[in-house]
Amino acid sequence: MPATSHDSLDPHAPQANVAPEPSAPGRGDPDDTPPAGAADAAEGDAARSGGTETGGHDAGGTEGVAPEAAPEAEPEEPRRARAAEPPPTPPPPDRLEGAVEAILLAAGEALTSDRIRDLLGLPSAIHVREALGRIRERWAAAGLPVEIQDVAGGHRITTRPEYGEYVRRLWRRPAADRLTATLLETLSIVAYKQPVARAEIERIRGVQCGDALRALLDRRLVKVAGRSDQPGRPLLYATTARFLEVFGLSGLEDLPNAKDLQRM
């Protein structure tokens, strides 16, 4: 007669030899347990390696100036929701130019052709560039006081230079926001020598420029572009896209050269 489950509860019944269950990794097996203090040591090494990059100072002495923090990653849910959104419907051909004009006017900043293409749901940026060309021709023929300017790799609507005298009466910057001669000199050196270290800027100007660099960083005209390979690995500075927008430049190649400066 086969034994029932109650037989296993009889203390006098012979017990079958049962092989020990192999221990799962991470469940108490000594071979799988990291040595004491290993995690703390790893965390210490990570902290020391991170502190070397972000906690260092410019060899030129720019205290308190550090590379801009990387933007936080966008949450997964908004990304998935936007990816699931249907693409925008392109405007009909007879309204394409008006749509481009409206977007540039509302943006208040330079937009690339690719960005306008995505906003309008167009299949190619070629349609945007062709529309921009027609808008420029129409505005010039009508003698409008505004124009589309190519700046910082994008396009924006600006007033024509001959009307600048009247616009300046409306748009007066506070004295604290104006670029002083010191700031302009420092910014010029960065623009033509970038990427450049603070020590090189001070060698050219002959004076310290820590305060000037901080002011330009606050105005987002200059950014930290990395570190030099020189001893001490000093910070390197370069101009920003905002610099191009403020000075109306399409790119750094539009900066005046020595001959242009001599003619001024």
C-alpha cells in the first residue's frame, strides 16, 4: 500500500536522504558575498573621480566658474506621449508662407529650417527655405521695415538697419546690462581665440579678467568649452549661440577680419 502524506510525519519512520538545495546566487552563499568594505571603497573611488572633474579650479584662478550642468533627462512618460502624438498637418500651399512668417514672429528667437519643418509637419526643410526666399523677395519689393536675418544657424525677423535709430529710442537697456569696454575687450579675445584659457586672455589684455569672464558667463555670451591639456588643466572659454544672435552673425566665419577692422 503506498504511503500517504501522514507517513512523513511519523518520527519513527525512516527518512529518505534529501540532497541539500543548492544556494541561489546572492542568497547567503559566501562566494557570492562581496568582501566587507568593497562597496564603500567603490563609492569612495567614484566620489573621488567625480570630484576631480567638477571640483577643480581653473589654473588661471577663476574661482566659482564651473561647466554648466547637463540638463536633466526628460521623463519617459512625456517622451512616449509626444511620440504617440500624430504629426501636425502641413498648411496648404497658399498658406505656407504665412505660416512661416507667423512662427518666426511668435518665436522671438532664431529658428532653424529643420525646426520650422517639424512645427509645420512638412516632409522636407527645402520647402521652408523656398518659402523664406519668397518671403524675403516680397518684403523687399514692398519696402517693409523688417527682414528675415540668418543668424546662429537659424532665421529670425528683425528690423532693417536704417530704422535702428527709431527702435533704439524704445528699446533702452539698463546701464547694468550694457557691455562695458572691459567686457567687450574680453569678449573679443574669446571670440577670435576660442577655445582660450583665462591665462591667455590675461596675457593679451595685461590685466586680470576673472570678473569680466563671470559677467560674460552670466549674460550667456560665453561658455565653458572644456579643459586644456596644459598642466593644471585650466578651463577653456568659447562664445555661445546667444553671442551670434546678439551681434547678428550667422556663424563665427562672419566675424570681421583684420582688413575689415582696419577699414572701420
